[in-house]
Amino acid sequence: MGSLSSQQSMRVAPPPRYADAQAAARLPIKPDKPPVTSGPIPEGWMPDLLGPSSRLRALVNKVRYMPLRHRNGARGAVYEDTPSARATIARLRATNPKAADLLFLAPRGTVQAMWADALGTDLTAFSQTHLSTTQPEMSARDTFVRSQTIALATITLCLGLWALLATPSLLVMLNGVFGTLYFSVGIARILAVLTPMPRLARYKPMANRALDDALPMFSVLIPIYDEAAMVPQLIASMRALDYPPDKLEILILTEADDGATLQALAKQKLPDHMAVIRVPPSKPRTKPKALNFALPLTRGAFITIYDAEDRPEHDQLRKAVAMFEVSKSKHASKLGCVQAALHVTNGRVNFLTQHFALEYMALFDAFLPALSRFNLPIPLGGTSNHFRRSALIEAGGWDPYNVTEDADLGIRLARLGYTTQMINSTTFEEAPTAFKPWIKQRARWFKGWWQTWLVHMRHPIRLMHELGFGGFLVFQTIMLGVLVSVLIHPFFLGATLWAMSGVGGPLYAAATGTGQVLITLNLVNFSLGYLSVVMLSGAGANRRSMKGIVPVLLSIPLYWICLSAAGFLALWELIRRPHHWNKTPHQAI
């Protein structure tokens, strides 16, 4: 398979010779001919490609028609319904009666969907293998590479021998390593709180709106699966986007065997700039694979992702373009992505949604803005990230084998020297309300972060060189530090309760100097962890002007127990089924 930016290599049947646009433009329009209309393609016509492709190329970005062949052997073409295509076909029909039977107009979405179906085999192969063949060391297709397997086996053997010979010293060492990671996460949260940030308005309209003619083409990709109930809300949210339709394309990506969702989409009257792209079933069945399938079909200078339940503020695309334009004026062409904040709207339903909402405010309204302010690596959110097309292509698209493709892509962009900035815009989402879907979703996130850390740590020295020393430390903190903190939290909690109990008190008093120091440091570390989360959550809630969060903060220890359960489930899945995608169900509001 070739690169996304490669030139045309598949032979495509041209339209009939009399459909040449330049010749047609010189022909007058006779008023007695019927007007050009757009509609369904008559029965008997099918796409006419002259052979398999030797490599995938950005064909659809350049060709605005689909060559057709009739079952009786006649050749024709269907053009996207644009003003220039209408004028061309009108002139042709005025001078050549045969054109009326061979040339057709169809909505933009119809033509793109036809290309997706015609190139289904090539697009599927591309979506599965592009990153693993062009940048194999960046792919999570293999959980552990050879060097990592050898290193893991060596470390395990050494720890086993150490445990046999000197167990106490091993426990001291492990306590020190894990405690350091736990401490680093707490310090990172506190530093984020201390970073000056403005209070966020719930909605702040743009001060200066670019004229519609000056706006670039924008592509929106919406991967959905088993989301029939969400379709009406999704279409309404996309219709509400404030962006000129002739500069906007919205591709709704659904699995070809998802009959219920396809049926729900068929009931909707989609505007011309929306298209339903059917992704052929293939492994792995993940969101990033669907995104890769549609990437060569996009035409936008900028590309963004939304999920089925997303309700972005209506001018979010304009704000994203404005941020890229500001970076251009400052000669900061390495801005590769802008991330909008995600906000949970059902945060008061129950214990889980309360903490989910608090986490989102801490992350998107406090922690990530602090990272972006200093141009540090950002693990992107799974939606509302707006990419510069050239940066996305250079990074290789999404990794179909990583179940948190967003976080992985954010690190890959940083390694290439691209920065990510937050924009003052919000996308509203719903949090899972039941424990089972919540823990499955959270386990998938933790599993994907393990995949991301393992992939980028295949060559630690190279990673440090590409991210810089500060970026490397941040990567270790927000990836390994968080993952380890989730796993060791129950042990820290148990040790704290033990030390405070009637049993632990005398034992602590009788402990030697080293033991007392470790227990004291662990208690301080444990307290710092809670304090840092309270501070970060409070900062995020303050910037959202959210009130009444104190009762939620008091129940953080219980919520962290749930997170730890998800963390251990993630480790199990990382070993047993690393590429399995735990689907999160959604409900329309």
C-alpha cells in the first residue's frame, strides 16, 4: 500500500469524450432543453474502474466524478452536484442529446459513498496495515517487541532471585520506585493547578468571524457502531455546526453489517455534505481502523473526529481554523492539532457520573491546558481533536491496533515536533451511568495507555531525543505514573488504614528506622495523591463555574478503588485480548 499523499496510480475510466469540461464551457446553453437535476442514478449503471490499484492514492480528493458503465456496455459518469458541474452538463446537454442519458448529477455524499464501496478492498487493507508497514515501530500490532520481551524476562528473573536472597531489600526498592511514580503524578497535578489559566465561560462567541469564502475545506469523521438510537440526535448536532456547507463534509462511518444503525440513517434526510460510509467488517474491529478507512476519502485541509453522542458548540470548527490561522501568523507552522474541551452533562445522576464529570473538568479544563501552554506532549481526547491534514498524514494516521488511538496519536505528533493547543470551545457528552459499561470503558482506556507506553518506549533514548528531556519526563508521568498509581493505590490505602489501626500503630512504633521512614513517606505520598486530585478537580470546576463539588471530593477514595479494579482488568485484557474494543453504549437525551 502506498502513502496517503501519493499520486494517482489506479487507472480510472474517464467520462465520455464529449464530457470534457473545457470544451463544454465554450458551448452555449439552449433554453429549450430541460434543466439539469440531481437525483438517484438510474438502474443498470455501476462504477467502472479499469483494474485493481497497485497502491492507494488520494484519488477521491482530485476526482469529483465516478465513471460508470451500463449493463448494455454504454459508458457514462456521475458528477458531484456542484455549480461548475451543473454548468458543464447543461452545456453538454444543450448540444448533445446523448449526454442526457449518460451523464448524471448526484449529491456529494452519494459520490463519496460510491467511491468508498468501489475501493472497499483497498481501503480496508490500508486501514489495517498502513501504519504497521510504513512505521512498524509505531504500531501496537505486537504488544511486546523482541527487545521488550527479553527485557521483561530478564527483569522478572532478577526480581525473582532478589526475592529469594533478600526479600526485605527488594520490597524497599519496589516501594521506592512505585512511590516515586506516585509522587510524580501528584506533583504534576499541583503544578498544573499553579499554572495561571483564565476562567472558562460556558460559551464565548468568536470575536472575529472569518468570511465564509475565506474558510478552508473541513472534514468531519464520525465513527459509530450499534448506535441506532443516537442517529437523530447526531444528525441534529451536525446540522447545527456553523460552517458553510460547501466547505464542509461530514462522513458518518458505520460497519457494513450494522443493519440497525444503517436503517436508522436511511430514515434521515441527509444534506448533500453528509455521507454514510459503510466500512466492510474486518479485524481489528476498532474505531481507529474505521477512521483510517475513511481518511483517503476526505478532502479537507483540516480533519476532526466526533462520536455519536457528541454535541459540539456550533462554532467549534471556526474556532479551530482561527487557532491554526493565528499559529500561521506567528510563524508557528508546527501546530498540528487543536483540542476542544469535553464536558459531561449528566454529572449529577449518580456516584459514577459525578466523578466522571469531575475527572473531565480536571483533565480538559485544568491539566491539558497547562500542558499545552508549555507545548508539552498531550494525550489527546478521543473526540473533538482537530488536525492539520498534512500533520495527520505525516504521523501515519491512526493505529488500528491501539484502543486509545487518541493518546497514541498525540504522542506521535509530539515526536514529530508538532504541538497541540486547547481551544475555548466545548463538546458535550454523556457519561456511563452503570458500573459494567463504566468499568469496561475505563479498562479499555487503561489498556490503550499501556499499549501507548510500550510502543513509544521501544527506543527510550530516541524518544527522549524527540520529545526533549522535559517532554520525556511528562510522558513518563502522565502514562506510566498514572497507570502504576492506579495499580498500587489499594496497597497504599491498605497500608494507611493498617498504620491507623490498633494493630498497625504498635508495629509502626516498633519498626526500625528504615521501616518508619518508608511508612511515613507512604502516608505523606498517599495524602499528596488525594490532595493533588482535590486541587486539580477544584481548579477545573472553578474554571467551569461549577458549584457543589465538595461532597463528591470526599468520596474520591471509594472512586479510586473502582479505578484500581479497572486497572487490573486492563492488565488482564492487555495479555489476553489486547486489540479488543469494549463498546460503550449511549442513550439519546
